[in-house]
Amino acid sequence: MSQRSPQGGRPPMAGQVGRGGPMAGMMGGPPQKSKDFKGSLRRLLREVGAERKSLYAVFLLITSAVTIGSLGPKILGHATNDIFYGFLGHKLPAGLTKAQVVANLRAKGENTLADVVNKSGVIPGKGIDFTAVAHWIFLAIGLYVISSLFLWLQQYLMAGVTQKTVFRLRRLAEEKIGRLPLSYFDKTSRGDLLSRVTNDVDNISTSMQQGLSQILNSVLTVLSVLIMMIWISPLLALISLIAIPLSMFVSIRIAKASQKQFIAQWDWTGKLNGHVEEMHTGAALVKVFGRRKQAIEDFKELNENLNKSSFNAQFMSGIIMPSTTFISNLIYVGISVLGGYRVATGTMSLGDVQAFIQYSRQFGMPLAQIAGLMNTVQSGVASAERLFELLDAPEEEPDRTSSVAINRAKGAISFKNVAFRYQDDQPLIENFNLDVLPGQSVAIVGPTGAGKTTLVNLIMRFYEINGGVITLDDIDTREITRDDLRRQFGMVLQDTWLFSGTIRENIAFGSTNPTLEAVMEAAKAANIDHFIRGLPGGYDSELTDDNSTVSNGERQLLTIARAFMADPAVLILDEATSSVDTRTEVLVQHAMSKLRQGRTSFVIAHRLSTIRDADTILVMDKGSLVEQGNHEQLMAAKGFYYDLYASQFASAASE
């Protein structure tokens, strides 16, 4: 068998992350357009809809605020009329009726002024009524204050809606990661996955907070202002309505062109994050192999692609608002000219024209705001689409409803005619049979790609078999829930994993009884207790992200102590002693011998000298079991194992 993952290379054990090498899968081009913009937007709105009670309150508050606020210009128009009529009345002779004043003006040939006086509320000889003006002004101020309070309150509620929705999306993403099969991580860059769960979710939060309430506010403002404009002057309102189709046409055309750039922007963001994460994690190796220059060049290329797509997205969406503002300004000019003419002819009052001009500006502003928010909405939907791709990724087969409960296994494991393949057209393991008795120590050896790691991955159902049966204590592993099954295993991998926290917390990870005494016993069993006690903080010493406090060998011993602490029924050791020195390896081998008592253990090893005391040695090649027996039996047979063993010692002797 040529054991390869879908992207090549040996599939990782659980706990390892498929990397595929620097920049694997990153340099391809991003999608050129949204796969389903409308569908992603509707789905995002459904997620927000879970907070419908708060949304109803937000809608009610925005509606009330917009309705109250839309009365302001009309009220201020009354104040303007009172000032204008008072100023004009003060200039006219007192003691005459309006009809007499109009007749005198027409006799003098001042027909325009006569029309204004005739169709207005001017009282000859009466000046400005400042009490009435103050009444209108204070009424307008009061309405604006109430409108602002409602808008502030809806912003508070909208922040709650946004954060609850984002909180739920983060939880769904985290739960989804736990249900994804190991094959997903083989194909996906770790940096891109992190970008979806962090950057994209944060971008969704920003887009929702800025976009949803503002768009709703703008739409309601357009409707309320339009009603007020029709009330004042249907003719001028008709002219203003020309702005709607023109603005929508321009906005939609530009938005379609910019949407694919937002998709590209967030795709390149994920790729850049993946590159930075990989180069940071393997910084030492990058320098050792002289690949720093190439890493910088790769970064420049990714950064350039991100810069280009971000610039195009921001520029193309950014011209929406100036374009719609230009249309609104043209409409504004037309309204001002026609409104001035109607005041001059006395068909409209000055206050109504002033109010209408204010409404026209308010009418154009929401349209421009909606257009300006298109870039925020598009960016948010692009991020939502990437997050939904993660949430929709194929999951592990669900556990059967009639699963068998198991507390602690005895450790009998059996393979019966097992078949497995990573890809449908490429068989890897076929007709594999093996019986392991409880407490046996089983070593798995063979050349690279023989199927050693795949074998133990199948035992723990990190991959599902394509045929045959694997049993634990005569129970089909598919009849046991994955959590119950994996709880029976303790693992020590070649690639160690320690998290930020104390040494005690790292050793106790996964244990149901994390007492200090139990942690110390596990450390003693792994021959790491003396080292821990020598640290300034002892068992409470902090481990950093880069684990600079401990060497590679000490990290390996800590993970071995973690396996001791878990007290599993079955041990899986994948090159567990590869990072320790010869003296420490001997100590670990003694400790492992004690730990294996009463437990079944699988040891994957390349150095055959480390597994000579195993009860059974499985020799694998190309996915098949070619030899089986203990060290003496296999050496006496002088077969495949003998050749492997001899080649290792011949190589050592020649060196």
C-alpha cells in the first residue's frame, strides 16, 4: 500500500494537524464570485432571527424614532412661515384688509408680491409673533430629543442581538470542529480554519452591528420622508422619486462588480494567515534550510494578492455612495429651482419649500447611506459564506442510537477482513486480519507508508473502515460511541502537544482525578519528576506557547506522563521515544514496561531496537500484514523483518 492522504503524505494522528508543507494548497486563486450571495444573506438573517423579540423592539423603536423625527422639518416650516409672514406684514400698512393690500399691489404692478400676500397668512401691519415661533422651535427640539433617545436605545438592543448571534455562531463553529473527520484537517490549512472562526466571525459582527439597524433606519426614513413630501407637494415628490431607480441601478451595478472582490479579499486573508502561522510555527526549520527568503517571497505574493483584492473591493464599493450622492444633488438642484418658482408665484409657502428641501436632503441621505453600507454588507456576507462552508462540511458518521455503553475495556482488539481507502479509486488496506489479546504489547513496524499509523487511526475511528469489522472486547467499534471508544485509549505522539498553562495542568489533561498526588505519580513513572521539582515553580511552572521552558525530550516525557495519568486500557505510542536521548530512552522503556502491565499497547516504531521486548511484532508493507511474531521468531525466519533489522544495524555500523 502506498499510504497517502488525499493531499499526499502520511495522514496525521489525532492531535496532529495536517500541514502538507508550507503553502500547500494556498497559492491557488480565490473564488471569483460569491457562490450564493442571496442564499448566504438569507441564512445569516435566519441566524439573526433567533433574537426576534429584541428585533421586534428594535423595529418598533426605529419606526417610532424615524416617524417622530420626520415631523421636525414640517414643524420648523411653520416657524419659518411665522417669521416670514411677520416680516412681510410689518412692511405692509396697518388698518387695511388683506384684500385691500392685494388690490393696491396689483394697481402698482407688483403682481408677484400680490400673489404671495394673497395666498399666505400675512396680516398687514402685524410683525413677527416670537411666542409662536418659540413654540414651534421647542416642539421640534423635543421631538428630536425623543427620536434620538429611541435611536440610542435601539443601538443598545442591536448590540445585544449582534453579540448573541455571533456568540452562537462561534459556538456552532467550535462544536462543528469537534464533529469534523480527520480527513477535513488533512485538506484544510490550519491558518485558514482559524481565520474562518476568528476573522470572519468578527467581520460578521461588525457588518451586522453597522449594517442591519442602519439599513432598516434608512429604509424607514425614506418611506416616512416620502409620505411627508407627498403631503407637502406631490409634484416635487414625483421629481424626488426619480432618485430611487437611478440610485438603485447604479448601486446594483457597482455592487455586483465589487462582491467577487470581497470574496477574494477574505479568501486571501485566510491563505495569508495560514502562511504566517506555518512560518511562525516552523521558524527554526525555515532558517535552517535557508528558506527564509522564499518564505518572504511567498508572503509578498500573498500580501500583494490580498492588497489588490482589498483595494478593488473597497474602491469599487466606495464609489457607490459618491455616485448616489451626485444623483441626489442633481435632484436637489431641480427641487430648489422649482420650489423657488412656486414661492414666487404664491403656490407654495416659503416654510413648505424649506421643509421640502430638508426632506429632499433627508430623502437622498438614506439612499446614499444604504449604498455606502453595501460594502459592509457584502464583506459580511462573504465572511458568512466562508463560515457556513465550515458549518456545512461533511461530518463524521453519527454514532448509532443503539450504542453499547462501556466503562473500561479489557483490551482485546480484533481486525476481521478490514478494508480501507482514502480515495475510492485507490485501495490502501485490504483483507487485513489481526487478533490482539488483552495486555499484549504489540509493535507495528515497516517502511514509511506501510500503513502503521493508519492502522491505529482506524482502531479509534478517526477514519471509518470501508469493509470488515474492528472489535474491542468482541464489540464492533461502530457500536460504541466515539467518546466512549476513545476514552479507552491513551496516546503519545511523535509530535508533542503542550498548551499554555502549568505543568500540572498539562499532565492532568484528560484525567478524571487530577489530584497533585496523582500527577506526581505519573511524572515519576515517566522519569520527569526530578526535572519538574528542579524548576522554580515546580509543578506550577508555566509553559509558554513556544514551550521554550522545556526541551524536546522533556516535552516528550511530559506527554508520556499525561498518558500515565489518564490510566487508559489501551496505549498507542507513535515513535514516543524519538525525541529523547539514549539514557532517557532506557528510563522511558522501563517505565513503559511497568505501564503496559495489564494493558494492551500498540507501539509504532522505526528504531527496531526499541521494540525487541514486545509480545507481538506486526510487520507491515503496502497495507498488508506480511509477518507476525516476537523478535526472536522473526529474526530466525530471516524474512522482511530480518532485512529491516539488518539494514538498520548495517547502516549504524557503516556510520
